[in-house]
Amino acid sequence: MTSNGPNRKAPFQLAAMAYGGDYNPEQWPEETWHEDVRLMREAGVNLVSVGIFAWAKLEPRPGVYDFAWLDRVLDLLHANGVMVDLATATASPPPWLAKLHPESLPVTADGRTLWPGSRQQYCPSSPAYREAAARLVRMMAERYKHHPALVLWHVNNEYACHVSECFCDESARHFRRWLQQRYGSLDALNAAWGTAFWSQQYADWDEIQPPRAAPTFQNPTQQLDWRRFSSDALLECYELEHAILKELTPDVPVTTNFMHAFKPLDYWKWAQYEDLVTLDMYPDPTEPDAHVYAAMNYDLIRSLGTGRPWLLMEQAPGQVNWRPHNLVKEPGIMRLWSHQALARGSDGVMFFQWRASKAGSEKFHSGMVPHGGTETRTWREVVALGQELRRIEELRPTRIHAEAAILFDWENWWALELDSKPSADLRLVGQVRSYYDRLFERNVTVDFVSPGTTLSRYRLVLVPNLYMVRDETARELERFVEAGGTLVMSFFSGIVNEHDQIWLGGYPGPFRRLLGLRVEEFAPLAPGQTNTMRMADGHQFACNLWSDIIALEGAEVLGEFGEGWYAGRPALTRHTFGRGLAYYLATRPEPAGMAWLLARACHEAGVEPAAHVPAGVEAVRRQSGTATLLYLLNHGHEPADVALESPALDLLTGQRHCGIVTLEPRGVAILRS
Amino acid sequence: MTSNGPNRKAPFQLAAMAYGGDYNPEQWPEETWHEDVRLMREAGVNLVSVGIFAWAKLEPRPGVYDFAWLDRVLDLLHANGVMVDLATATASPPPWLAKLHPESLPVTADGRTLWPGSRQQYCPSSPAYREAAARLVRMMAERYKHHPALVLWHVNNEYACHVSECFCDESARHFRRWLQQRYGSLDALNAAWGTAFWSQQYADWDEIQPPRAAPTFQNPTQQLDWRRFSSDALLECYELEHAILKELTPDVPVTTNFMHAFKPLDYWKWAQYEDLVTLDMYPDPTEPDAHVYAAMNYDLIRSLGTGRPWLLMEQAPGQVNWRPHNLVKEPGIMRLWSHQALARGSDGVMFFQWRASKAGSEKFHSGMVPHGGTETRTWREVVALGQELRRIEELRPTRIHAEAAILFDWENWWALELDSKPSADLRLVGQVRSYYDRLFERNVTVDFVSPGTTLSRYRLVLVPNLYMVRDETARELERFVEAGGTLVMSFFSGIVNEHDQIWLGGYPGPFRRLLGLRVEEFAPLAPGQTNTMRMADGHQFACNLWSDIIALEGAEVLGEFGEGWYAGRPALTRHTFGRGLAYYLATRPEPAGMAWLLARACHEAGVEPAAHVPAGVEAVRRQSGTATLLYLLNHGHEPADVALESPALDLLTGQRHCGIVTLEPRGVAILRS
Amino acid sequence: MTSNGPNRKAPFQLAAMAYGGDYNPEQWPEETWHEDVRLMREAGVNLVSVGIFAWAKLEPRPGVYDFAWLDRVLDLLHANGVMVDLATATASPPPWLAKLHPESLPVTADGRTLWPGSRQQYCPSSPAYREAAARLVRMMAERYKHHPALVLWHVNNEYACHVSECFCDESARHFRRWLQQRYGSLDALNAAWGTAFWSQQYADWDEIQPPRAAPTFQNPTQQLDWRRFSSDALLECYELEHAILKELTPDVPVTTNFMHAFKPLDYWKWAQYEDLVTLDMYPDPTEPDAHVYAAMNYDLIRSLGTGRPWLLMEQAPGQVNWRPHNLVKEPGIMRLWSHQALARGSDGVMFFQWRASKAGSEKFHSGMVPHGGTETRTWREVVALGQELRRIEELRPTRIHAEAAILFDWENWWALELDSKPSADLRLVGQVRSYYDRLFERNVTVDFVSPGTTLSRYRLVLVPNLYMVRDETARELERFVEAGGTLVMSFFSGIVNEHDQIWLGGYPGPFRRLLGLRVEEFAPLAPGQTNTMRMADGHQFACNLWSDIIALEGAEVLGEFGEGWYAGRPALTRHTFGRGLAYYLATRPEPAGMAWLLARACHEAGVEPAAHVPAGVEAVRRQSGTATLLYLLNHGHEPADVALESPALDLLTGQRHCGIVTLEPRGVAILRS
């Protein structure tokens, strides 16, 4: 590994608010390129991502390179004022790699090889792939390091989107090296994995395998380390390219496009190597709450970049091609959702892709330029948005500040969702959303934080199901509450250490003191089965999935179970700890129950919404010094009246509003007061 | 390849209306054979298919043949007046082939080998299989070419019913040779496949693979060519046998039994090599509309044989064994469904199989002679039908004539149902049935036509979802309408060319002129979601699955969408083009909507039903010169009265009817007027 | 094979009623062992199973053994009065075996290898596994043969629970040897398998394969023989260990723990080699009838041991980990279900496991000592039960006697559930339960009997769907009825012989005389479809799944079908045969119909319930000479009053009851009168 480590440079920001998309000129004859730049100018496009899948065009045979066409593309773009986010083109190797190195093809857990014919057919641990990729990246960087169009490096593409792990023999060897580094000795590994169970003790490193198909449940710590390793193996690929780019073009920022809350890659670790965190986001128009999930991802991605501006690198102008039912974005939705990304910190709006392909698997993915050309709704909306963005450059210096944070840990995610748990229905993202969605409805802005984070800058910290926790994380949560913070934690937290081994001595080991209780046993509910939470204030909420049977050790009871053999046992507790408060939720209440709880916790913590707005309206504040911009987005199907505290100017319309601003359905306002 | 090409001989017809079934004497002791021929005589059996799975008996070891038993079988059948449809016995190689040539076993897309133990365990491209098959066919033809019982060759059996494609290395090499022949150069292939997308460009033929398991969606043109190739690879197997038979027995007609609308094989191409087109049909008694699907297949098979008589080669006397729930045919159903095949052009009625097996996977498949012998309902029904058929020989010179046709193209089927489409729920056969079933209810007889067909002999042509279309097909449809024909076309037609590449310049490229409109975008609906079609005449129909957003270019609007953001946009249009009319349907209406549309189109085109009969009664006309036979089949559970235009004689009963003929439930009449 | 054959020794019984569980000290530091024995004493534990998954600890490298730690464990247990059920530790080989002998790993039907990382990763036919296992067993037996703690050998563990068959080349060779032994000649095999069907005839033993993935339905007799072979291949593994143990420790009884009605292993054959039949039972708390299925298994396991005491070797103190939803046992359930096992013949109560693991796949499986230690409900219940058991030692000499028996045959189970049947919904255990559950509700105690059993000791014999039957079994059933017995048989019985070949000449060949009828055809029903059974006495019951179309040959009609084309045909018949009665049920009635039929059959046969008790109360009698203990278990949620015929003493409370004994919800009484 030649990486020179995580970036710790000053935050990087683009020269202008970005507008554009993936541009794949290699799919089109050269005459089309000229139409492209003309239309880009018409639409206000100032940044395009070039060459993401161009490896085969750039190196049609092993070692034979052809950059001439790309030279012409970059010159043409530059001449037309379009900046270039230049891809390293390593996302999908050409077919010749598989022929030359069949062992570079990925292999599934049950031993199936994945062949060329689609994309991403490489084993992350393959030396052949890594060498070929490094060679190409070096050639690219050498050739274009001084090209005036180059403003950003786009390494690979959506790492792991199809192949997040490989079980081949090369990967097995790599896994063993990774384990040797992690554990030092087989004794340590045997202890960490608990191989005394089921006669799994290893006597030789070479006996260790990836968690390939096996007769039954596999060693959970082996599975967990496999996930850690698989994320790291791809991160090595990224670091390899990153190091070359930093060596040859130290001043050009580097990114790779992330994909929403994506389980296989520990983005906390990855984001440290990104000058600009970028995100591909494809909300599903069939889901009524698609925009809420999008908001959650925008907040997550902003948090990955520690609050710096990030960039929405891909979204669809209209429909995608890869869902079973690819619904269009109805008129106004593309604009509304673009503004949502800006509201939550994006430094521009980029699309996949510029021009809809005429061949290949994605030809029915919408493009900024549709098959039908410019006489289409999509094109009209693209041009309109491009014009609008030029009017809101003043957004860019502002930042988003949150007083509440959700603790989100990839390692806990992996561990929690391994097999052999009390209930297979406990899934982390669903649990996170049970918090996030209620806060979204209240317009409480949240950050996401990793276990290592110092929490003192927040008033309220939410901890959904932190099953796996290191001692130091538990201690930081104690410090946070002790110092006056408010904590809300869900059941099945604090159960195992980083090796997925039980914190013995009564659940939840590291949180007993903080929460003031002990969990005697877990009582999951069958699907369809419910219980009730009876609150001290008379409220009553249905709950399901899980019940902890709690013995109190200092906490007070806010709600108790209403039914069954544990009726009357605590369902929701609160513990005063130091100067703060720690809530513990022993079950999964219906949304109204979560809303009740979070309203109370926000109130006690002094956490305020960005604005008081009608239901269906999203409000986010962007701030810079004392200046505040209030972003209002109406996701509803009816006009919505928002009462203003003081007169304000709408950046989009230039209109001044007093008292009330009315948002049309799908309407947006950016108010400076 | 040694094939001497498609047959272009005079239509072949059997010497008598066929009655019989598959006969597998190798499963029984020789004394049973004598009982068999006695019972065949009792049932009126005059044709049996012999030896379909007899390879292992005929060649028990590689190169060691034993024909003596088959000699005795054929002699015995001939002596009892039973004609023989002699199988080439190549449908399932003996286990020794797999031992001698393990590479001849088929391999699935994910690399699993399919082993002996069932049947059809051969790779279609395997030289070892092909050589062994050719050797056997030559031996058979040499030995039996002068046998007086031989009236028909039965090549192989239900090609591709289990193994329609093989992904082994031999198949890969064969695929590459096929591609070389198709494209000539790699440049042409790269252009056709659009390999500029996702870095798929090939630099060497050997880099090309079958569409084996891959990380994600595979190149669609590769997938499409793979389907073309797989159909052709098996067609080569057929042609290989066909050529040997034509060489040695030029006067004996050749067939292979087809299986309903079967996706893997392009039967238009195959049927050209058949002297007699034959069909295996197993309607599912659990489906209320099983007889409608059967009718559709009978019309398709008749169309494959360009209107010549065809033969129902297999049906079940009672229940089958291979469905999860194998219901019996209730009393009268076997007779009714047999007559349905005759009504639609079959030249006889054949069963699988003569005598129910006592061992093996199909022992619970009904036979003409059940396990319980002759004291069974099945046997009684078999004997009765055999007697009845002898009374209707005059059916045989008649033919079926249709004024309406449905365009049906295997290549379009393959292309339409590849992945990455706007909606995965759009399936061709369902769409065809949305037309066919409504016409069946109206007793409008239809042909099926391939894209290459001259359409001038029809009044009405129906085009369900012709997604993929060659320019010449589009031109033929224009010529048809221009000359006065009526056309009804469904959405998502005219989208791609034969390489699955978009017809650019606005959908539906090659049909814009004909239809007088442009489709701006596709708006599929989510499952369960509906819209409405509001017709100008006040009718209103629910619709679902899909909406085209249409911009008119000359067409008139007959119906518009009722809801959502595209309410008021056209849902059904009509365009006067030349002397004809072109309807375009932008969505999938409920059945009543299709019935409304097709009633109107039939009326305008002057297409008449075969007869005006009550619901549940099927009517088909068979004609010869000026003579007409009207076939009436009552599929209902109640008696049905059919009003006659003129007095008529029922061939089955010899009764003369005036005014009204009453059909019992499951009753049949064949009326000569 | 070195086995010295089935045991035919005097029945073995433990020295005391067993209480304890699996004990895995290798997972814990040695200091924990001392806490363990202290707690064992507190809970009254007197027997533990040691070393089941200790192979890797005992032989950390090939041929390198470490017994010192086990010496210490056994000494410590013995010093604390705890007996040891010592495992042979062969259940899961250490990872080194796979490295040294990759060919010892199991392979699935579709060619996937199953790798180390979980457990049981060995091919049952592997010489490498067998040799390593035999070597270890010999070492263990030599070392501990005189250890005073050793009272029972625990061979392997839950044979086949994950890997019941292997399709590797070694298994293929083994299968061929097994077939050679079974059939002697290929001619015999070809005849038995009916290979004349589908060209499957074998010319060489080496052509035969396991039923690996194939194009379609595989030869059913091959599949059936494969199941026979796979059960036998594992039985050979067991016999191998058994023979070594019998050689070195002839006086120590041997067991292996069975798992409920487990399809892959023919436990009738296996049980002959067991000195003590032992069972692992995990009723699912999500199922309301979990206790009924448990009771069925207890009766089956008792029958496998020919009525001798058996031992509940494993149950969960609380929740398990391997279901999707692992519900707890609510308070009182563990005790109630433990008593149920005792009521039906268990000689003690054992758990998996003593101490809940802190690592590995089963860490969320409950233990007698939970993660939370002794301040838990589970521990309190464990201690209470241990104390209670000490008060009921007088149970041990008693035995259970049944007057009714259900014929249960593994080979029929296998054959019945092969593919290609009239209905795929016909499953044997469901059918057995349709009888068993109704008898359980009546508190009629039943035995299970194998086809070879002499039936004269029973009054009533129930035969659910004996599809496959040998002639001698049919004759024994005739003898039973002829001599005055009452028989109830369900449809689809007597259809095939041991080679799965049809008994020709009219169904059900070997039972026509006994039943006085002929089945003309099978008419299965589609899912959701029903018919009715109209009884002569006016009752009417819904029925589904299946209808036989019956022609009477002496039987009388008790009920007829009410609907459809076979309305009026017999649905339930009764035939007087000799001095007995043979009922035949042609369909699957709703539970009330089965209850009606079985009430009648019990009445006619003179079969009485164990006691007359309210619904929800289970009653079983244990007898010794003239002494009777009446076990009463209240599975209901309400108190239940049971009327006593005579005054009785409750062994559990020491209380004397007259007239009425009231059982609390989940209450138990053991009454001596």
C-alpha cells in the first residue's frame, strides 16, 4: 500500500455551484459532441463527469492506450466553459482482463464465478485488477494533470454496488493477511472468534476461509470480520488510486461517489480519504416517503464530510431503469428534490446522465437530453433548473447546524443483522428511520455521528439499537449525559463487544449505570403480535417486535407494558444521570409513540425545529455567521401557508414576503430575513 | 451443417384422421404388446409414436445396437393396421454418453452441470451428442426406410423443454462462431451491442462469453443474440437429423412436436423445416380459461404451418403428473377439448401416452389405458372418441380462413422481456391474450403472422407491443393501412431496432407517420395503481401498467386519461392513413375496454364472427370451396341454444337441425348447412 | 464395517432420574468450572453431556491430542456428584481436516461445496472423516473407560441435522457399492428403477450418479434409493463408533440424540443400535399446538425404543436462536413441557445447554445459567424444577401402554413426498397429525409402529396414506383385521411396491380385498377447492386436497361426496373383514370430520381415553404392575377441574384429592390412586 493516508486538508469547495451530470461521449459519434456542448450551454451546465466507463476505449487492448478522443472531448468541454470531473475509468475493466486473468473475476459465497458482460467484474483483492487499474490511473493523471478543464478526480464509481465481496482463493489469502494484521496471533483470533464453540479452533492461518457456503450458521465474528475486511479490501483499491493522484496532482481534489446508507462499505472510514464527499441518490417515486429517506441520506452524507459542503453527484432527471417499476418524477418533483439536496448541504446538482443512451442496459434510464431530444418535458425542466441555480449562489457559503444527532455505526449494523438473533426482523435502518422520520416531521435537523465522535456539541443524542459497542463509546455516551445531554436509546443496545461477544454480568453491560436498569431477558414478539405501551400520562401506544424484561436500578418508569405475562413491567424509562437524562425504550412503538417520546425528549433537551410549518413542508436553515437562509420545501399536494417571524426575501423569486409565504404544491422558497 | 434447407414441398396430409398416442413398448414385457394392439383396435387407434425415449434400448452401449425388438413392435403394429410415427429416439441420450463425454452435459448460467437421471441431459452444441445422434438416426433410417408401418418421422421430442440453452465452454465457442457469421467483424459486433456502454468493448472474439452469471444486468443485445443463438443451436440439431432423413427417406414426411407459445424457440424459423407441424397441448384444468389459451395455441400452430392441417401430437387423456396439482379432466372435457383442436385445424387427436407407465417420473400421468385397465372412465371415453372420429372424415379437406391477424414475433418477445425496462410487468403473452381472448369471446377467428408476412389478405391487424421492429416490418404495416386495412397497436411499440438500439428522434420512430403521434415519455404505473380511460362516447374504463404521454401529430383522440398529472392527455387515438385506420392504445385497459375497442375496430374493418352464439359457446368455420362446416363447442356448464341461419346436419349425430340447435354442457356439434 | 450389530440387551435405565444438560467447559476459563459445579449442585443437576463439540480442543492438530483439560473436567464433575454422558466429539471435525482432506467436505446436489466455519462439514462417506473419527473415539474410550463419572456414551450429535446427504464423487462411488449390494446385478437395478423410461438404462455401474441437479424430474426409484443410502451412510458412521465403544467399554450404554420426526434418517433402523433412545425437542412457542407435536414425538421416540424409558436429551430452558422469531417460554411453560416428556416416558429432563455461550452462533440460545447469571427467571425456574424432580422418583419403574397404533414408515414418507404425484400438497406428517391430534384431544394414548411390527397387541391401527407398501405389510394388516382388529386407512395407500412401481390391476392393489373396494381414479383438488362428505347419520364435513373415485367391492358406504361430478360416490367406507373392520377414507376431511371418524372407530374398537378431562388438559397413564399414575397437564390458560374416579395422592404436592382436582393454568398433577 502506498497511500499517504486520510486527507486532513482545508475543506474543498468547487468554484461555482455545480450543475451537470455524467457525460459519456464514447457512446456517440463525434458530431453529437458538438450538439452536446451547445445544449450544455443552453442548460447552464458547468461540470460533467467524464470517462467513468471508458476503460475499454482508453485501453482497448492490454497496454495499448488511446487518449486522443478524450483529449478532444476535454478540449471541447473546456472551450465551452464546462469543468470536468475526470473519472479514473477503473469502475469496470475491459473484457480482456478476464481473458488474460480469469482469476480476477469475482466469486460468490457459493462458488459461482461472475463473468464479464455487465460491469464491475473484478475481485477487490485481485493483483491483476489492481495493477491494471493503477497503470491506467497513472497514465490518466500524467496526461491530464495540467488540463485546464480538470477540477476534480472521480475515482472508480459506486464502489461495491454489485460486487461488495469476493470469496475466491486470492480473497481468502488476502483475508488471512488482513486477519494476521488485526490479531497478530492465532490465539488472539481464536479467542476473539470464540472458536471453542462448535470445534472451530484454528491451528494454522491457512485453515481459515471466507464465510463461504457452509452447513449452517457461520461463526458470527468471522462473518463480522469478513465484512470489515471486504470494506477494507475495496478501500485499499480506492487508496491505491488516491495515492497516485495525490502524488501526481496534489492540488486536484479527489472523490468517489457514495451511495446512500449502503451497508457493505464503512463510509466513516472511507470519507476520511475524500476531499469532497459526493452522493448518488435515487429516491423511488413509488414510495410516498421517498423524500424523507433522501433527507436522511443527505444528512448522513453531510455528516460523513463533517459538515463541509458535499455534492449530489448523481440523481435521475426522470425515471431509472433498474427497478421493477420505474415511475417518472412527476412535474416539479425533480426541481423540488434537487432543492432538497441543496437545502441539506449539497454544493450543486448533478445527474446521471447527460444524454440518455441509445444502447445498453441503461437506455431507459432518463437523461438530461432524452431520446426524444429537446422537445420533452425533461429537457424543459432541466433548462429551467439550470437557470434557477444561477440565482442562488449565495447559498454556498452557508452551513447547516444541528443540535441533535443519531449515532450510526456500520460495524454495529453488520453485527446486529447477522443471523441467530432473538428476532430476524430487527433491522438497523428501519430503526434509525423510526427516529429520523419523526424528527423530519418536526423539522428538527439532525447530524449523524460515528461511535468515535465527541458528543458535547449536541443537546440530544439518539441511539437506536447499539447492539455492538466498544467500552470507550459507552463511556463517551456517559460523559455526554453526565454533562447535561439528553439521550434516547432503544432496546438491544450494549449487548456485545467489538468481537460480538456478550458483555457478561447482566444486560446491557456497559449501559446499566447510565440507564439505571438491568434487562433480565429479551422477549421478541411474533410477526403480527403486538403489545401496548401505557404511558404515565394516560397515552397508550401499540408496540411490537420486541420487549425487554427490565429490572429497575434507579430509572423511573414512564410507560409500562399493557398485556401478557410481563404486563406492568417497564416499557419506557428515564434515568437522571449527572446533569442529563437517559431514556430507554424497551420495545418498538407505533410511529405516534415515537413522536410522543421524541417531542418530549426534544422539549427537555431544548432542541427546536428549524421553523414551525404545516405538515408536508420541510424546513431547513443554512447559516453563515449571523446570516440565516430558511429553505422551505412543500412536499404536499396542496398549497401551504407558512407564517414568517419577520419579513423575508425569497432568493428564487426576488419577492419580499411579510407575515405569510404561500408555497404551491411542490413549491420551494429560500428566505433571507 | 448438412441440411438441405427448409421444405417447400406440397402440403403433407396423413392418409386418415389420426387417432392414437405415444407408444412405449420398451417399458413392458412382450406379452403386453399383444394386449396393446388388441386394445388399439378396440379404440380405433390408427397411429402411434414409437421409440421417443428408446435410445438406451436401441444402443445399450456406445456403438452396440439392438433393433430386433423394435422390428417386432413395428411388424406387430403394421399387422394390426396401426401406422407408425417413428421417433429418431434422440431426445434423451443414454447414461453412457455422459460417462464417455462428460463435456456433453449441459451447464447453467451460474455454472451448474445438469446430470443424467432424468432426460434431455445434452448440450445443444455438443459435437459428441450430435455425432452420436446422427449415427443413430442414420441407422434408424437405413433400417426402417422401407417398413410399411412408417408414415412419419418424429425427430427428437419437445426440443428445449428442459434445456433450452447451455453455458459451457463448447457452447461459448459455438456462440462465437455464430456471432462471427452474423456480424463478420468485431467492429460490427461492438457497434450492434453498444459495447461503448459500461466498458464492454471486445478486442478479441475469444473475450466474448455467453451471458453467464454476472454482477448485474447484462448487455441486452448480447442477451438477445444469445436467445437467437440458442434457438438456432437446437435448430441445427434438428436440421442435422432432418437432412439425414431427407437423404435416406425423401418421401417420408418429417416433424418434431412443438409446445404451445414457447419462448425459447423461434418456431417461425423452425416450422419451415416441418412437413407437418405438430403440437403438444396440456391445458390446465385448474384454469377456467384453459380452453381459450388452447385455442390461441391451435391458431398459432396452424399459422406456423401457413394454414395447412396440423396435428395435435400429444394431449393428456386425463390428468398429468408435472403440475403441483394435477386435476382430472372432468367427464366430457377430454372429448370437448379434442374437438376444439379439430375445429381449429388439427388432422387428428393424439395422446401422451397409450399405456400409463408403471414406473418412472410420469407414472401418474394418465394414459389411454390406465393402471386400472379397461374398467375405467378414461378407457370408456377413449373408445367413444375413437368411434366418433370415424364419423367426421369429411372435416379433413376443409380449411380455416381468418380476416384478422395478430402480429407475433419471437425476437420481439425476447427483447421486450429483457431486464431494465420501464416496467417489468409488461409480458408479451399477457398482452397478446388481452387481444386474443376478447376476439375469442366474439368468435372472431384470427391467424398469427410473423413480421415478414405480407398482410394484404387481412382486414384487421393487431399489434400488441411491438417493441422491437425492423424498418421493413414498419413499412409493411404502413402499406397495409395505406391500402385500407385497420390496425390496432399497443404502447411501447417501435422503440428499438433489431439490435435493441433506440430508434432515435422521438418515439415511436418508425410508426410516428403511421400513427400520427409522438410519445414524449413512458409513465408506467406501480402495481395496484390505476388510471382511467375516458372515451369520447362516454364510456370509461380502468387502465393500468403503463401510460404513454402523447403529443398528437395528426391523430384524433378517442379516449383520454382521467386522472393524475397527465389527465386529459390521449389514451386512445385513431389516425386515418391512406385508405385505412391506425388505432394506438397508450395504456392497458381492463378487459371491457379492450372488448369495446376491438368491437369498434372489427366493425370498422368489416370483420365478422364465425357465428352469433351465446356466451360460452365457441364457433369456428372450416371451409372447402363453397362448403362450410360450422363447429360449435359449448364450454359452459349449462345447455346453450344456438340459432341457425339455415337448416343444418350435425355430422356427429347425423341429426338435422332447423332454427335452433341445443348444445348440452360440454356438447359439440359440427354442422353442415 | 466393523459393527457388531444391533443391541439386543436388556433395557438400560439410568441410575436416577436425569437432570442436567449439555456442558461445554471448553468455552470458559477454568475458574468458571468451579462456579458451574457449585450451581449444578444448587439446581440438582446429576447428569451432563460433555465434549460434544470438543474435537478441536482434544485434537488441535492432526494426531496431536490434549486430554488433560477433559480429565480435570470429568474429575471435577465426579467429585461433585455429577454423572457424565461423554460425547465422542465427532460431530464437527476441526478445520484442519478440511485443509488436509478438502475432499472430505460435503457437496450439494447442485455441486456447491460446504466449507468450514459452522459445523458438521463432513461427507458421510468420506474415508478421511471416518478414519479420523474412529481414531478419536478409540482414544477417548481407552482413556475414559474406567472413569467413574462415565455413565453413557453420546455418539456424535444430531446426525444429519444440516448435512444429510452428500453428492461428491466419493459419495457417488459409495452409492454404487451400496446399490451393488442391494441389487446384485445391473439388470436387477434397471428393472427396479424402471430405466426403460426416458432412456435411462445403465450399461455400467460407473454410469450411475447420485440424483444431482438434472434437467427435470429424476428417476423416482433412484431418488428413493438415494434416501435409503444416505440414511445408511450415516448409520455406518454411527455403527463404526458404536463398534469401537462396544469393544472397549461393553458395559457402558451408548446413545446418539435423535431429532423429532426427522425425515432424512430411518430411525426404526437406527434405534436398534441404541441402548437408550434419546431425543432433542424444541417446540416452537409461536405455535399454539406446539405441545401436541411434542407429544407426538415423545410417543414416537418411546415407540422407537420399543416402550423402554427414553431420555429427553435436549430442550431449551427458554428461547432458542435459530428460528426467525425466537420467543421465550412464558412462565410455567418450561416446567409444564418438561413434565409432558416425563408423562410420556422420558427418564429425566436435560437441556441445551448448561451455561449460555458468550460467543458463537448460539449465544442467544438460552442456557440453564443465563448471561445475566442467577438473578433471572430462567435460573429460578431451573432450580425449582430440579427440586421437584427429586420428589417423583417413583415414576421411573412405570411404563406407558397403548391400545391404538399409527403405522409410520420412513420409506413410505420418502416415496410419498417425491415429485410427480397427483398433488404436491400431500405431506405425510400433516396426514399423521390429522389422526394424532384428534386422538391427543381425546387423550387416547398411541404407539407408533413400523411396517414390520406384529399388530396383534393393538385394538385399533391407523394407517395414514401408506402409498408405498410391501406385500408382507399388507398381509399383516389383513391378519390384524381378520383377527378382530379395527383399521382406519387413508386414501393413496397401497399404490406402489418397494421400488415405487405401481401395484397393477386396479388400486389399491394389495388392499382391495381388505377394504372391499377399488379406486378407479384419483381426483385431487386445487388449493382452496373443497368438497363435502355427507355421512349416513346426517353429519356433513368439508373435505379437500384429494378424492378417490371408488367402485365398491363389498364395503359399505358411511359417507359420500356431496358435490361436483362425483357427488354421491363413496367418501368413507367400512368393510367387515374376518372378525374386524376396515375403514377407508377417500379424502381429507376437516378436523371435525376426523374427530367424528376416530370417535366412532375408537368406540367400535373399545379403545378408551386415559381419563375424561376438560379440553386443554392432557392425561397420560403410567403403569407398573397394578399401580397406575395418572399424569394431568393443563395446557390451557384457565384453571381446569378434573373429576377423579377415586381419591388420589398428588406426588408433586403430597396432597390428597377427592372428587375434584383443580389444575392451575400450566398446572401439573401426578396422581396415585
